[in-house]
Amino acid sequence: MGNLTAYIILIVAVVLGTASNGFAKSAQGFTLLIPSIITAITIVGCMFTLSLVMKTIPVGITYASFAGLCIIATTIVGMYKFNQMPDLYTIIGLALIIAGVLIVNLLGKASS
């Protein structure tokens, strides 16, 4: 698999991870059946896609990218779905996470 394909699959993993986070909140401690089932399905899909990405991109870079992007995406979901607005310090922290993901992927060197 090429790097472009790996990064596309990584984006799919981020979408699935973000969905699992949103549905986990909606599942209310796994007390609601449908959101709980969707949470389980999306997290398994997320881990599967991450395992595919790790065949091409080193594990540290894969997980750093996944975690950072998932944090940003989950924050956005929280804003729209749960009306959870970040304060100034949270926004600064999120900007630093974005900077870190960019540095790791664009400037970092790690052997496969």
C-alpha cells in the first residue's frame, strides 16, 4: 500500500474513532442499546483501519496523527452535537495539537 492510500485509510480511522466517541457519549455509559452497538462497531472498524495504516506508516506517527486528529474532530462534534464550546486555552491547546500533527507528518523522519 502506498503512503497516499495509507493516509486516506487513516482519515477513515479518524472518522470512525470520532464517531465512536460521539456515540459513546450518546450511549450514556452503555445503558442505551443502539448507541452502544454503534460505538462497538465503529471502534472495531477504527482499530482495523489503524492496523492497516500501520503496515505502511510507522506506529508512532500513525497513532500521533490519529490521536491528534481525533481530538480535533471530537471537539468539533462536541461543539455541534452537545453544545460544548471550548474556551481560549482549549483552542490554543488544539492549535498546538494541529501544529504537532503537521510537524510529525511533514518534518518528522521515522523508519518503517
